[in-house]
Amino acid sequence: MRFSSPLVPATLQRRYKRFLADVVLPDGTETTVHIANPGAMTGLSAPGTRVWLSRSDDPKRKLPWSWELAEVDLGSGPELVGVNTARPNPLVGAAIQAGTITELAGYATLRREVKYGRNSRVDFFLADKRPEGSKPPCYVEVKNVHLMRTKGLAAFPDSVTSRGAKHLDELSAMAAQGCRAVMVFLVQIGSADRFALARDIDPNYGIAFDRARKAGVEAIAYRCVISQTQIIVADAVPVLG
């Protein structure tokens, strides 16, 4: 996924109300930007952090700037981390269709935001039209991963997420009906070489994850390569649990 226009660097002053941040642009202008990220953003939102912004020309938007990347040192020198949680679904959808996510390859159709479970919508629903030897329907949920507290080890979640636990239970119900159910953790940290749950941050999510795995829910993690011009879904990393 290439950004539609060049990203603009800025210096973070503060993040507040979860979805807002004040930054200083290269010309010294101070402005407020939108953050599409409800998490804690641990290690990514300290004042003085160099951030990268996209700008929307939509006249209906109150805040034209969006925070896309944080430039931080996670143990291997400065690198870019994707913080915009609106990006993972399009990235994963394109990667599925391109065959990059091999575990989800071979399906004939892909639909987005399909209703399922108890008043929920699954990120992706994959189906095979072949009558003989067809794959079972597949329900896919996607989570953005931008937390790293140990060099190379990406982790999720970075804050308590009851919604995330609900998604795991919904996937478990689909697995019980004979469908495939897959949780995709998209790691927007290029230096990550493995993934694990941050069980200390949200023990209940860890319990829901273990329950889901026992029910047959699959868990996979893919790492992204990130630059100021594009984000590429690159390769799988081990899920340590």
C-alpha cells in the first residue's frame, strides 16, 4: 500500500483524549491531528517523538492531518512504526488477494464487514465456490500490532480490550460450526521477528485467546516493512502465544 501523497514529518507535543495530538510542523506551525488508534501507544507517544502525517483534502473533515507513523528506537536503531489502525484491514485484504498470506490463499471470494455472531461484523469472509473438495467458509479478524517492549518481540494488546475478547469468542462460535476461524495479527514493526500476547496488560484477553485456540481458532502474525512512502505486508513471524 502506497500512501496517496508524501507524508509530512512533525514533532509530537502531546497526545490527549486518545484520538487527538498536538504537533509542530516543519515550518513551525502548531496544529492538532487525528489519531486512528484507541490504544495506549506505549513507547510511541512521548513528547518530542518524530511522527509522520498524511493530509486529507476532504472538506468535510474537521482535522485534515492524520498521524500515520511514529519514528522510534525499539532496540535496533530508529525505525518507523505504523500507528493508524485504519490501515491493517486494507493491507490484509490486499495481501490475501495477492496470495502473500499463504494460510488464507485459494479462496474464490472475499467479502468485507460481513455480519456474523451476536451483532458483530467480521473483517473478512472467505468462501470457495467449488462444489467438490471445497474449503470451509473462513472468518477472519484483523488486529493491528504496534507494541514492542523487548527487542524483536511484538505484542498485543497494548491496552485492555473487551472488544477484542468478544471477537475471539465470536470466532470460537464459528469454529464450533465447522468453519475456519482465523485471527490475523498485523505487526506494523519492521524489526519484529516474533509475536506474543501482552498477557500482563490484559489477562482477560489472554484467557479468551487460550479459549479460542482450544476451540479451533487459528492465530497467525505477519510483519510489515514500512517506509515514508508505503507499507508492505512482508512475511509471517512465529506466534508464541
